[in-house]
Amino acid sequence: MITGYAQQESPGRGPYGDVRAYDVRSGREVWRFHNVPRPGELGNDTWEGESWQDRMGANVWSVMSVDVERGIIYLPIGSPTADFYGGDRKGMNLFGNSLVALDASTGRHLWHFQMVHHDLWDYDLPAQPVLFTFRADGRAVPAVAQVTKMGFVYVLDGVTGQPLFPVEERPVPPSEVPGEAAWPTQPFPTKPPPLSRVSLTREDLSRVTPESADVCRALFDRSTGGSIFTPTGLKPTIFFPGLHGGGDWGGGALDPQTGLFYVAANEDGAVAEMRATSPGSPLPFRWQPRGEDLWFRDANGWPCQAPPWGTLNAVDLSRGEIAWRVPLGVVDELAARGVAKTGVQSLGGAIATAGGLVFIGATVDHRFRAFDAKTGEELWSYRLPASAHANPMTFSGRDGRQYVMIAAGGGGFSRDLSRTVSDTLLAFALPD
């Protein structure tokens, strides 16, 4: 049994988030991987001075995946603590924000790929790595796809960790916070294209209603930032595509026959600033939302960037292209005014079936939907008692019929403005 480790996200010091393997019969610890490398280990030199010592975070809070045939386990590792201030941990901070491949029997490091250097944005690797066969130029390569909160999908060779599409280290903005040292570049995959917008300008603001346009322009003009790797500064900074942007812990669903990878993606920006703390605090600065409201939204709670606010994406992993993209979800009040297909925020993933369908709940509009897997056409929807922030499952019943089931619980940090909660499991099947 190989398990991650739950931790709080601040302050910076505390217990390590090591991944551990146990013998399920005896309870004996078989191996332990140091997600924050100790002295003499690979990656320790990416932590300046003694900043590696008692460093919380860099833990696996999401779902690991195993290549059973090759005996490889893939660890989607989160960000080091504290999430938004790294002045006490200068350096690239391996293995934070990295996909790490280990020998599943021994815990031996095979390879790693860091997707965010010196994270200052809480860009944890949020979802399970998805294993697939990459097919191009007559090759069939065992591969792994990793979704991220930035909206990027990294496609890597599952055995070597080498990118199967070029990844470019591009310059990103520095930090203005005293003592901070943002890493000067970040890795941008050239393919597939981002699932979410990675920057925001005044021209990109919402105009779904005149009131929204006024509020959003005023909020934008009082703030700075708005790009994917702009560190939070000493005045209100737009953080985009946001804490729950891109693909989140619902992850992606793969159709192994077509090679299409289905991912729900968000754009839900935040506005925050770094504020000095009082003497004696564990860190000299803390991340503080603007006023009482964190989100970059209007008075109705609608995002301040122009729609779509949430999408369902079909990614051709072997070609590195978006096969189709459609808005996911609806704001009923706006639809009644003739503003349709805005998409909404979602938290949860999809499943793909051999019958050519993609099922997904996830959205804050309390719907469960089916899409045509080839075209993205929405075929069917059902209004749930609450939002379904879960991944669906499908099974064959004792009666021989195929069922699709979803848990509709609502609640959590789903950003559902209605605050509706439920405890309902719903099963669906085709008519007799």
C-alpha cells in the first residue's frame, strides 16, 4: 500500500510530506520517498541553505497512478509551504510541483519533471496522472498525461520522463515582495494548447450585463497582474486563471480507442495581496484576499472575465491538439436574459464510455450531462438536487443493463452561490 500524506498549507515548517509504502499483511514500512530531499540526495541543492529542513508541503494529496506492467508509480506532488510566500525557501524547490516516477517495489527515483519552479501560486499537481499509449510517426510510446491548475496538459514519456512535445522555459515576472526570489523562468508546453486563458487584459473583461461590466472594469483598474505566473504583490493582484483554474482534482478521462482526453477546465480568478506580518510571526508576509472577498467576480458572483467561465475539452494527446471545446454549464438567470453558453465553474471529472459518450456532473449549476464524445454536442442533461462535485461511475447491473451513477452532495468549496447541499446518489440507464 503506497500512500500520500495530508498537511496544512502554512506556515512553512512542520512534518515532511513523505510518500510511504507499507506491507499490508504485516504493517511494516517497506520504503519511504523524501519529497523534500535530504542532504546528499538528488534535489537537495534546489533548496537554499537549510530551507529544506522540516519543510511542510510538497506532499501528494491527490491520486497516484501505477503502471502495473512496468512497476512504476507516478506521484503528482503539490506545492511546498507556505503556498504564496517563498522567501524562506529560495531555489527551485524539488520535488515540489513535480511529477515523480518511482520503482513501485523499492521507492527508487526513476525520473522527475517539475511543472512549476519555486511555486508562489498554490499550483499543486491536483489530479491523477493518466497513463496511455502515445502514437505518432509509427511509434507507440508508453506515456503519461498530467493536468494542472494552470490549464496546461504535460505529455511525457512514461519510462524516461522526457516531454513528447517541446517544453520551453520562458521568462516570467519577478516578485516585488522584499526577500522573495521568484524563479525567473517557468516551463510552458508548446502542445497541447492551454485549456484555460493564461492572461487577462481589460478587453477580456465580462460584459454579460452593463452592471457586470462596470464593476469588473473598476476592480480591474484597482488591481495589477492578471497573468499566469505574476507573483502576488504588495497591492491587489489578479491571480488568473485562479486557485481552482485549469484542470482540478477531477482530472481527465481517456478514451483509449480514440486517444481523446476529456478535461473540465475553469477560469475563476482571485484578487489578493501580500501583507507584512507582525514581529515574531513565522513568516514576514502573508497572502491576504482583497477585503472580505477573494474572487475576481461581480456583485452577482459571476466571474469578471468574459465567458466561457468553464469548458469541457477533448484533447488529442498524440497530436497535441484540442479536438473540440464547448462551454460547460449554464447560469440560469443569464440564460433567461438571452446570455447563453457562459459555462460555469466546476469541480469534478468526467468518464468516457465505449458507446461514444462523455458523462460529467461537476458544475455549480446542479446538472448532470452527456456529450457526444466525437463532436462535443450536449445530448442530455438532468437537474440534480445539488451540484455533483464528484466523478461519475458506470457499471453493469444484475439485470444486464448499463448504469451510470453520480454523487450529488454540493457543499465544500464548490463556489456554488446557492449553498445547496444534498446526500443523494442517482443512477441512470437507458429505457427498456
